[in-house]
Amino acid sequence: MSFGHRSRNRELTASDLVLTASSRRGPAMLFWGFVIVLAGAVAVGVIYIEQLIRADARVEALELEKRQLGAETLRLEASLQESGGTVERLLLDLEIAAVTQLELERQITVLNEQLKQVKEELEYVKNAGD
């Protein structure tokens, strides 16, 4: 690194540096800057209001859906209770049918025994008559 170029650095600080804009451009730049900021604020406001309106519409739609689902839930619960009663009746009918079947099987067994005895008596009477 060479430090021999110090004169260039001193030349940079030798002249006055002016940081002002031309007086002609000042009001125009200020006006257009204000217009841009105002347009941005209006755009943000419009977007904000639009989202509020959308949110309100969405809330209303969700509340309607909630009411519909509540009504459907009540209908399904009533149907379930009715079905529960039907299932209980069907189980009772099934139990009665099973008991009836067992009783009928017992009666068939008794009747078969009686039939067997009657056949034996009939055979005995036929053989005794010959």
C-alpha cells in the first residue's frame, strides 16, 4: 500500500461541498413526494378496509355454517336416539326368538319321545293281534 497519493485526498477536502438542491426543483419534488406518500396511504387504507369487509363476510359465512351444522347435529342426535331405541327393541326381539327356539327344540324332543313310545305301543298291539 502506497501512501504517496496523499495529495489526492487533500484535494477532496479542499473545495466546498454543497448539499442543497436547486430552488426550482424543491417545491416540485416536495409535491410529488407528498403525492406518492398520499397515494400509498390511500392504497393501504383501501386494502385494510377491503380486508375488513372480507373478514366480516367470512365471519357471517362461518356463523351460517355453524348454525347449519348445529341443526344437523341435533337431527343426527335425535336419529341416533331413535335408532338406539330400535336397536334395543331388536335385541329384545332376538333374545325372545332365541328363548322361543330353545323351548320349541325342547318340545320337539319331548314329542319325538312320545311318538317313539306310541309307535312302540302300536307295534306291540299289532304283534299281539296277530
